[in-house]
Amino acid sequence: MKYDVDERGYYGEFGGAYIPEMMYPNVKQLEDNYLKILTDQKFIDEFNSLLKNYVGRPSPLYFASRLSLFYKTKILLKREDLNHTGAHKINNTVGQILIAKRLGKSRIIAETGAGQHGVATATVCALMGMKCVVYMGQTDIERQSPNVLRMKMLGAEVIPVISGNKTLKDATNEAIRDWISNPADTHYIIGSVVGPHPYPDLVARLQSVISEEMLYQVKEVSDKINPDYIVACVGGGSNAIGSFYHYLNNEQVKLIAVEAAGKGTESGETAATLVKGRPGVIHGSMTMLMQTEDGQIIEPYSISAGLDYPGIGPIHSYLHKIKRVIFDNVTDDEALEAALRLTRLEGIVPALESAHALAWLGKHKFNNDDVVVVTISGRGDKDMDTYIKYMESPPNPLKGAKWTTHM
Amino acid sequence: MNRIDKLFKEKKTNILSVYFTAGYPNLDSTTVIIKALENAGADMIEIGMPFSDPMADGPVIQHSNEQALKNGMSLKLLFSQLSGIRKEVKIPLLLMGYLNPVIQFGIANFCAECSSVGIDGVILPDLPPQNFVEEYFSIFDKYDLYNILLISPQSSAERIYTIDKISRGFIYMVSSSSVTGTKNDFSEEQVAYFKRVQNMNLDNPCLIGFGISNRETYNKAGKYARGAIIGSAFVKSLGKDDKVIENIGRFIRNIKS
């Protein structure tokens, strides 16, 4: 595939492995083995069996008829929210823990922002009987206490990170420091298509099951073989690349990645990396990065903790540069309104991250017969505090749609 | 001749290199600390370029980086502080930090500035040796600027020979699997690693860094390498008070005597 990572670990000018020598042996071991493991039939069987029987895959591709009427097009929802633990994150952690076992590792570390990746990691560690340490910024621990309790119940040790701004970026730094200090027995399960090569490629391949299922699902639930659009939200970008992966070479399918604009791309409080960033190195990868003129990394902002990252996966920087994927962004308010709209029209409460993909539907003019796949990357349970606050004075999410009540 | 080569030619044992973060504890501490270190008997100085996300550093140097940035330190300012330093300071000076600020400054620009203020070497732990050779070597070479590479206890013999081949000046031998500033003594395992590297007959001399905090570890490092690098312990000693020069003198005397 022409969008594959090259043998040096780059997507065009982006990617690579900008890591200190202390990390080199571990990253090299992973690089030397990941493709062998991923193509080993025993691994494939075990991975597929867990995805089916444990995660609950395939996730449905659901024709959202009332949402389709609202937007005057055909909308199919890829229901990653129905996975075990409530998001696409588990696809990656199931795969990586099987790899960790094959590499002879006995201890797992992970970073987490909102806690979804931390929960997905703690879950597979409980399943496999592995020691699990999750790094989480002190600020996020305070914001996401149910997920912290869940991780602890699953047997994980949750270590509060008090450096920097005490959020996802700092938790990632601390996980890297742990790996430097524990090179022999530890595998680091990164939660997105970020970090040094081979992580972006590894995580993309593990998440590619999302679009692999769409290949046969789209024709089952619509009258077309290929969708006209696939829309996904992007922070680091793992659910987005998973949703695009098997359509990258099919140029007729328009691929849309939606970043979090926060309070607006020019507000100073945003996470729209591709609008505000320029190439730089973060967490071992050359990619688009929000940074000061002096190259210090800027703390991003989004209402959604899962999109709150100052970088973006290097493959997305590349797909943006060559224009294979269209990148756009929506604000906190647009995402909240879209979340409420989906809830009222379809009875599905999406994660705030996924609400960003949904909000993009309102920013584009579709044809009536367009088939638009939107990935619902996760469910909204973790965001109830934010939604409850929003519900105190919500706008009318169905404005202009007189038909809705009697449908 | 590069001052680093000159130092290793003239001094055979117990070379002491000291790291501190530019702009810490105060924005204008940089040149004061450099001069005090030379006067106190340091053989070489690594000037830290502060970064927002120092992923190979422990809490002490993380804190100094954060404070230095809050104080307003930047590469541009650092070079202007260092202009004229060669009128007074003779020992080798290196810049140490992370790759991103250097890339944003522009590699060619950075090397030219280093050369013009009299910097002899650079340590960028997150710049992989292969990228250095392929992308940056020629520009470093043009300015006779040395890029110091790291080895760690996990580095294979093959890897160490590769790194030796592309190194100039010296090799930064990370003493243990850790971030900066965590250990107080060497384990048998570490000593075995020091001996293993010592017996490899590398072309470049080695200095041992990470976890050198006192006279004992400094002297022990001197047995297996040409000297040692002290970072966190020194940064910690800088403290808050205004007796920086006296404190530095005392710190170095405690290590070297």
C-alpha cells in the first residue's frame, strides 16, 4: 500500500524514532518482531478470537435513519462504542498484550488522558494476569475519577503525574521515563498512533479492523459498495486511521478527520494541531506539533480529554500534507450540540471525542444519496458530568427539523 | 584543535564534567555558574538548553528546566549570554538538551551560533545516531562541532562499536537503566558493564554519567572511564540562596578532594 510506513520508519518526512539510546534496545526489539508476530497465524487466530468473543466484534454498522433525515443524507454509524470497555481503544490493547507476551514481557505500562486507554490496558492485563502500571496526570485523575476507580478495581496501579501541566502529554513523558528505567521486563502499550516507529504503524494495523469490517458491512446496510465519506475524530488519531485504513487506496472514498478546535482555532485554547502546528518532535516522532517559536511544546485545550494532545500521529501529518485526508475542526459547542442531537434522534450517547466527528456533518453539504460512515469511537458514560452541566441550558439540537417529534 | 580533544590529551584520569541548566536558578545565572565552575576546578561544562518535555530526565532536572523556561530562557537568549564567554573561560563547553528546540532554531543556524560563541560539542539524547550521520554530520563537521553520543547498559557490543565509529571527542556512558539523577551507588551489574566497555578498546574515551552524586561514585567512575559527569546532584546544590559562587566552590571541592 502506498501509504505504508517506509523501511526507515517514516511517512514522507514524518515519523522516525527520535529516542534516547536507553530506549533503543526495546524499540528495536519491537521493530524487529512486530510484523513477524502480526502475520503469525497463531497470533492472528488468538487476536481474532479475542476480538470476537471478548471485545464483541464485529461492531455493528448501523443505519441511523432519523439522523439521516435530519442531515438529508444516508448516515451509517460504526459502533465502536459497543465494544467491551466502551471504545475502540481495546482493539489496540488486546493486540499489544499478545505481542508483549510473545516478547517475554511480564509488566505493562501505559499513559492515559481521559482514562479510556488506561481502562482498556488494565482490562487486558487482568485478562492475561500481567502487572499493570498506568500513568495519569493529576489534573485528569481529578476530572475522571470513575475511570481511576475502574483501573484500580481491575488491579492496575495508577500513578499520578505531577510534572508539567499534569495531563496526557506529561503522563506520556512519565511512561517513557518508566520504560527507560525498566527496560528488561516491561512493555509500553501506547494508546494511539503516536510515539517512535514502529508504534504508529503497529497501532494503525491493530485498529485497522474497524475499516476491515466496513468493507463488507457497507454493502449490507446500504445500496453502495463503497461509502462516499468516512468521518472520524482525531486527537492522536487511532480511531481515525483504523476507520480509513482499508480505504486509503480507494481514492473515491472521501476521508474526513475532525480535530478539536476547543474554543476556536484562534482563541488560544485549541487542540487543532494541523491548523496551529508545524513540524517538530514529540514523544519520539517527527510530526505536526503545537509549539512556541522557540520549540517548546504548547499545552492544548479541548473539552474532550481524548483529543487534548499537542501532536498528532505522523501518518496523519503525512495524509494531511499529501491531501489524501481532509482535515477540519469543530468547536466544543458544536460537538456538545451534535452529541445531544445524536442522543435525541437515535438514543445513543456518544463520547465527546466522537461528537466532534458527528458535528462535522453540519458543516458539509451532502447529496441525498451519499453514504456517510461516521465512527462513534466511544460511548459517553465517561462524559456524563460535562453533559449534565450542558443540559442545564442546552440549545435546541433539532432546530429546523419540524418532523422529529412524530417520527 | 577542538578543546574537548585537547582536554582528553592533556588530562588522563578523573576528568570532571558538570551539567547545569541555563537560566536556573535565575535567568542571568548562566555565565556566573560557568565561571565559578571553571574557577572551582571543573574540567568541562555541559550547559543545559531547557525544554518543556525532558523525557530522559528525573525530577531535579525536570524542575530546573521548567523554572528556566518560566524565567524566560531560550536558545536565542542563551547564545547572547554566551557571546564573549571565551574571553574568560578556557575549558570545553558543551550544549545539552533535546532536539526540538534545536530544529526550530534551525540546525545550520544553531551550529553557526555554537561556533561563534565557542561551543565545542553538543549532546542531544533524542537525536538518533543514524539521523545525525545522514542529516547533520556535514554541518557539524563544517564548524568542528562534536556531537556526543550515548551508550547504555542495554547497548549491544555491535551497537557500541557503531557508535564509537561515528563519535568524536568522547562517548557519554549512561551508568544505568534510568533517567538522570536517581542512584547513589553502583551495583555489581553496573561495574560489570563498565568493565565490559573498558575492555572493548574503543577509539573514543568514555565519561560515565547519570547517578554520579558524590566523591565515592566520582572516584569509582574514574577507575573504569576517563572521568565522570555530574548533573542532578549539582543542580540540586545550586539551591535558592544568593551564595551561588561559594556553593559551587564547596560542591566541587567535596567531589574532587
